[in-house]
Amino acid sequence: MNALLAYSITIAQISLGVAMLCATYRMLRGPRAQDRVLGLDTLYVNATLMLLVFGIKSGSTLYFEIALVIALLGFVGTVALAKFLLRGEVIE
């Protein structure tokens, strides 16, 4: 692996780790439910990106497939929570 690529991957992992900590803080301490949903949405996006960076680092395609599943489930969860906060029910 190129030295510049290894350095960039390390910086990306550290940055994503800090972003995940900030999103976790917002999810746990959000003053409103909308802030907590936004924190959860940001957390799953950061987790997806972290898995993609791990996949680039290791060269394994398994991380990319897991990231795709997390992105799909996270999107569905965010839509369901937003609909619940808007209307009070998920299934009509």
C-alpha cells in the first residue's frame, strides 16, 4: 500500500471516529426527539463510511456488502422514525 494512501486512511478513520462520537453525543443528549433521530441518522452514515474505509484498507469486498446493508436498514429506520414523529404512527 502506498504511504500516502495509508496516511490518508488513518486520518479518515480518526476523523470518522470523532464524528461518530459527536453523533452519539447528539443522539443521547438531544433536547428533542428530532435531534436524536438526526444523531442516529448521522451515526449510521458515519458507520457506513467507516466500513468503506476498512474495506479499502483491507482490500476485502465483505466490508462493502455490509456497508450497503447498513445503509439500506438505516435509511428505512430513519424514514420510519420520521413518519412516527410526524404522524404518531408508522403503519396506517
